[in-house]
Amino acid sequence: MTSRLLQRSLGSPDYDGIRQALRDDTSTPVISVRGLEVRVSVLPLFTHDGRQAVRVSSTEPLTHVLVGVDSASGSDVTLLVPEVQAPRVLTLECRDDAGVVGSAQVTVTPQRKWSVFVVHHSHLDIGYTDPQGTVLRHHLDYLDAALRLAEETASWPDDAKFRWSVESSMPALKWLDARPADMVESFARKAREGVIEVTALPFQLHTEACSTEELHRQLRFIAQLKERYGFATKSAMHTDVPGAVVGLVDALNAAGVRYLAAAHNWAGRSVPYLHGGDKLTRPFRWRAPSGNELIVWFTDTPHGMAYMEGNTVGLTDSYELADDLLPRYLSALATRGYPYGPGTFGWQGPDAPKEPYELDVLHLRVQGAHADNAGPSIVPATIARRWNEKWAYPRLRSAVNSDFFEHVEERYHDRLAVHEGDWTDWWADGLGSGARPLGYVRRAQSALRVAETLHTIAGVDATEKIDAAYDKVALFNEHTWGAANPWEDAEEAGDSGGLQWTRKSSGAYDAQDDAADLLHAATRRFAAALSEAGTEGGALASFAVFNPGTWARTDVVRAFLPRDVVGIDVPIALVDSRTGETLAHHEEFVHPEDWPTRPIGRHVQAVVPDVPGFGYARVDVVPGETQAPEPVELDLSGVIENEFYRVAYDVREGYISSIFDKRAGRELVNGDAAAGFGQYVYDQYATAPHFNHLSGHVGAHDRTLLGDRAIGRGATITKAQRTAVGEKLVVELHGKGVDWIRTTIELHSGVPRLDLTYQLAKQGTPAKEAVFLAFPFATGPASAWELTGGVGGPDVPRVPGSAEYMLPIRHWIAFEDPELTVAWATLEAPLVQLGTIHMPYAPFPPTLDQEDGTVYSWALNNIWDTNFPAQQQGETTFRYAVTSTLNVAGSATTPNVAGAATVAGAQGRRLGAAAASGLTEPFVGALITDSPDVTETYASVDHPDVLITSIGRSGDERVVRLQSLAAEPVEVSLRLPGLRAARGLDVVDETVVDETVKVRLPACGVAAVWGTCS
């Protein structure tokens, strides 16, 4: 009684309750006499001799008789009747020693003949149940066991042989490197035979945290496995995380993978069935804008069975339990919208309408125990063996993941529904629980692209180091961010929260360090290669200002001039070597008495005009007549400006009150919005911390649980100055949840962009909280936003059931009205809410009236109760950019490409990419000692919607990676200086003309071109 009371009071699901609910929901009471109840289920069970089953249960043992057909005694019995092709009414009599207790008419109906593919795997949480290293070592042990079990059952009937699907390939890759050659060969042989399958994803990712290149690189091992061990990777498994980015379709297709088994764990935090999820049939075909497709299977109960479907129906416990529950589960699938009703899993929700499952084939995951990171078990295979000996249908097959998909593709492909677009992840809100390390990782993603490009240009193959750094980035983006109870700090098991987060977050900092090291080295190697090619000139030194963006742009460069190259007492001037024009510049000195632990010299800033994309312009350092001018202190009115914008800060209110676009003659800020522009908004919720999976048991249908909302107060302008490169305001505020907030607002001369930096000295607290930064625009609604591997928008399809109240974007959002397009970009903080702030508990009601032009950057939160850090603290930086343009063809922010037509909506995408470029692709100033050419371009394209993302090496070839923003297929001319030969699946014609090759990109797709250059 006590345990039942506790289960009920905590609202926690238990297997006994779930299973009893399934029994009750799949049986009909037919007799009720003096406290005795008899229930009947007609189930999809068929014997080998052509009979089907009727299961009868009673609250006390009786003799149950289907008159003239079959009888048996007991509390739970299975009666067999000849298979029916149409409903048949039979009489059921229930008898005890005194005679007939009761009778009823029972209708036996035709039943489906199911094929059930039992896919045995272990869900990999790198952490959660134990510290990360412990978990990974266990998974290597599991592969030892899986190999033994596969060999021990090799002589069993084919459908019953033990088979194992490696859900996440990382343990398999480690195992292959750590085991003797004979074991490795045995494993490879079993993989070639289809007894063991290594699936495509290295671990279970928050894919929305990944960059597009990172996502593709994480699948590179597939070709390596094929080459080294001779087995193919056909399918992927996506477990726990309820959603995936549209770019995953293209990434898997590029790796030769066409199948995806998604086991989504809603865990009560999400309500996909209220947002079209009831229309998402399983299986279905998931199509990207490129036209690439995956066949997808996913779990579909309203609250998510995830990877425990098979465990719940007894397939890891015993034959007897599976014999009781599995037929009932199949019956529920065939007759109900969802097999389990609301409340079954301990939390309530509407039983949304849905059509019953229509196919006669099922993908059923099973783990060796009722837990994450569970090892292999012989039990599912022994159940399948005994089952198939007794029953003809359902037929159980111990299967690897791809077995199911090949069966479905062969028989049902054209019947499957097609769904398009992003499958927006409901758990992406958890990314905000580790804002500082996430910011480091997102900076690393940008730096790695530039580092690889500069290494390649310098003639150095850094592929191995770049890949290793991307692997660290991806490992942070793996979905396990903490322990089961992250607020605890034990040394093992699910309470090892402090230990797990220390390792997890340190991986992010390591990744950023590696990226910074690689960019540092690449810059020096690039500079050395240019210096070798140059001639001695009259300059004191020079900088090659490299633009890692696709399009020519004017922007600020920040570079360091060491004292040993030019003494800090020597006045200098900067000259654009292309034109001979002197560039205004600003200097910040590093004096040994101030910074004895840092290189001595001066940091130089200058705005360099029209630097070609993927090219450089040489800026010479020459003797100057006087030292660079000191900053001019401005008055404290809070107004700064350049040629493009005038920005005003309201000190009393603590936000930007105006951004006036001088070219458009328009105000960009919605002054009537609920929040000010750039305003700090702090929400605290009336929910308790330190309860495992609390958010799965909390419903919020109004604002009742919004305990407090506060804004930044007490603004003080601490710096207002003009330098030779622009104007700057620095404002400090105070607010709840932080020691201080520092806002830096910058406009650079000649640069049509507003740069904003927010630094928060975050206080740690276990209280449930969220920080938003508000950006209300006086324009139309958001028209497009960047996703990993795609572009979203209000009219762009999304997979039904996707999260709607928030967006995990890559870097930019565009807003449009008939006259003006505005782009907003973020570097560190990917989570946004458009138009309002929602409660963070299902069904996520809004807390403000909708404002279409407002974006709320959801900078950080700690609403999770498990798996993510319980609190965060420390200085954390968030950077943003804003730009705008009039809606006319050929405007300053649209690449000037001859013959490029303006497509409806395209300007927003192009402007969004331009806004993000200043954050993610800052100019690199490489110090050179000799004088190479004044400018050079290393790669270019002629279509305004195609971006070059990086240049790498593959042996003697260069690899140019392209990404399209266009909503339709495009053909682009790619030019590489010295190009002699080109190849690639996307190359239209490998004939090279004038160092140029034609490349075809699918809508919102990617392409890679291998080129041999002289």
C-alpha cells in the first residue's frame, strides 16, 4: 500500500500500472456477477494450424467455455477458434463447481497477421546513469557480450538468432580499435552477415546545436568502415531527442543512409499531438527541400514510449509476460489512435484523435533492461524462438534496424505519407541550460571553417586536426548534458551530476581552445605562404586582411602588431595597397607594466572596404606623421551614429529607444512593444527545483506559474566614445539573476550593421529561471530564418508535431514588409521565441500579446529537472547584429551579381546571411613581412544565394563546400584560380573552362567539389 501511495503521489509511471492499463484498454467486460468480473479480448494471435485466439480473464479461477469450440480453466486463459473472415458471434459460458456462473455473447472479429521486427539495442547516454567514461567502457563490454551471444545462437532458427543494433556508432569505433584482430574480424563478419548492424550516428545529437559541416563530418566514418571492414551502414537511429533538423536528411543521404528509426521521448515536456502530430503516420517519408528522403519510423504515443516500447510489453522479461501483453499492444495499435490513454505514464494530457496504425508490420525496440545504457540480453531472442514455435502470427523476428526498413520499402514505399521540412526539436530548450559552454562551441564552429580554409590556402593539410576538433564540438552537442539528478555531486551513478557536468562543459572549452589554436596556426601559415610569395617592400609591415565570407564586404579588422616588428613608440599609418588610400585606424597598446603576461605591442583596428570574399586585401603599415588619434569622449546623451544608422539609448528605461535607418528614412524599433529593444527580461517560475523529471508533471495553461518577471534597471553609461573606426556606447545595468549586465553598442564607419554585445555576470541559483533579450522591430513578421542545413519560414513546411513555441536557429532571422527588410543575427544564443514569451511548461501558453516583429532571444534557462545542469553562473557573453535594406534589387546588402534576379523572399535570406557574416566570419588580419599581390581571391561563385562555407584538402585536391539558401535548385559557376580538373556528384560538367566549373545545388542543399589546381 505504501509503495502504491508514493507512486500515485509522485505521479511517476510504473510498469505495473502501464501494463494494467493496457490490459484494461484492450479487453471488454462481458460478465459481472456478485463481485466477479470476466473480461474478453479478441487478439491477433494465430496458431500454425489456422486458429485464432480469444483471451478470457476473470477475477477468480473459472472454467471458460466458448460453446462448441474450446474451453480452458483458470483466471487468464487463451481459447482458440477457427480463423474468421467475417465477424462471428459465439457464446461464452463461465462455470465453477456449482455450474454456470454467467454467459455472454462474444463477437470474434478478423485480425491482422503481424510481422514484428524486434530490434535489440542499447540507448547510449554518454553520462546520465554514470560518469561518461564509465558509460563508454560499459558499452564496449556490451559489444563483447553481443558478439558472444551472436555466436552462441548462430544455429538457432533465423528469426530467433540474437541480433544487435549498435544504436550509436562511437562505441563500435572505439571497440574496433581496442580489441584483438580475431575478435574484430568476427565482429566484421557478423556485420557483413546482417547479425550486427552499426548505425550511422556516432551518438545521439541535439542536431539543432550542430553546424551543417559538423553534421556531415560526423558521418565520415561510414566510408571508413566500408573500406576497412567491408560492411555497409544502411540506417540511423535517433533516440530520446524529440526532433531533428532538416539538414539531417541531406547529411544521411550524402553518406548513403536512407533509413532512420526515431524513438522520441516526449517525457511529458512536449505536446506534439496538439500541433499536428496526430497527422504524422508511422512509418513516413521525410523529404528535405533538396528532394532527398529518409524512410522514418518513430514512436507515437502522446507522451512518448521512446525506446522502451518492447520492454513495456514484456520482451525483456519473460515469454509469459510477452504472451500476455504483446498481442494486446498490437490490438491497441490496430483499433485506437494511441495504444495508451492519457495518464498512463503518470502525467495527464488529452487523448488526441488519431487514426489507428494501418500496416501489419512493426518496428519494436527492446533493451536488455528497463534503463538507459542497458546491456544486451538473450531473453528477447529466446522469447522469439519459443513464440514462433507456438504462434504463426504475429511473427517475431530478432532483427537489426535496417531489416525492418528494407521490408517496408519493398512492400509499402508508395503508400507511405510524405512530410517535408524541419522536425523542430521539443527538447532544444535545454540548450539554454549551458549558455556559456554552448557559446564557446558555437564560436568554435565558425573558427574551424576559417582555420581549415586558411590552412588549405597555405598548402597545409590540417584535415585530421580539424576533424578531431569537430568531434569535440559534436561530443558537446551530444544530448546527455548531465546526470539523472544533476544537482547532486556523487562520484558514480545517476547522482554524479557535478562530475558529469565538469567533464561535459570542459569538452566545450577544449573544443574552443582547439579551434582557436588551429585558427592561430592557420593565420601564421597563411601569412608565411604569402610572405614567401611576396617581394621586399617599403612598408614597415603589412597585413593580409582575409574575408572568410562569400561576398565582398566592408568591415572592421582587428589585428595585433607586435613591438618587435614595429616599436610601440613609432607612429604608423595604414594604407590600402590596392588604392593607395590611407585607412583611418585605432590603436590600443599593450604595455609591459600593465600586461607583463601578454605579448607586447598594439592592437590595431581599421575598417577595410570591399575585401573580396574568400580573398584578401593587403594593408600596409607605413611610418606615420603622428600617433593615431586618441578616442574622443562623447557626451552622455546616449546617441551614436555612422553613415547608416543613428542609435539612441534610453538610460532611464534601460534599453535602446531608437535605431533610425538613414537610407530608408525609417525607425527600426517598435516603440509601442511590450519590451524595449535589447531589454534584459528575467523570468522566475513558481516551480520547485531538484525533482527528477518535474517538468514532465507540470502543466501550465495560463501564467499562474510565472512567479516573477523583472527587467534590467539602474542603467549607467560608462563609456561613450568615438574612435577613428566608429562610435561606441557601453552601458551597465543591474537586474535580478545577475550581479551586473554590460551592454556594448557599436557602429563602425562605412559598415551598414549595428553590433551589440551583452555580458552577464550570472548568479547561480537552483530556482527555475529564464533570461530573455528583447528585440522588437517596427517591420513585418519574420519571413525566414536559418536552420542547420536549411532555411525555415512561416510558409516553409515542417514535419507535423514539430515544436512551435520556440525556434532553435543557426544564426539569423529576416523580417520583411513591403518597403524594408531587416535582419537580426546571433552568435552564441540559438534559442528564440517569436512575437511573445511562452511559459516553459506544456502546452506552453503565451505570457504576452503577440507582436509579429519582435524576437525574444532566449539566452539561458534552467527549467530542466534532469539530464541538464541545474544551475549556471559566471560571466557569459551574447553577441548580436542588426542590418537593414530597402526592398529594391541591387541594394547595398545584396551581392552585386550580373544577371541575378531578385526572387520573392530571397532578399531576406541574403540579408540574413550578410548580418550573420559579421559575427561568424570576422575578417582575419594576418601579419606579413613581405609584399605579395595587393589582393587575391581563392574561390568565388556567381549566384547570390550560394555560399562557400569552407575550403579543405583531400590528398592533392582542394575540396570546396557550398551551401544554397535558395528555395529552388540553382546552377552556379565556381571559380578556383589554377583549376585544371574538377569532380563531384554535383558537378554538371567536369570540363573546366577559364578555371571555372558548373555546379548544380538542390534547393537549400549542399555540394562538395573536388578540384585539382596548378
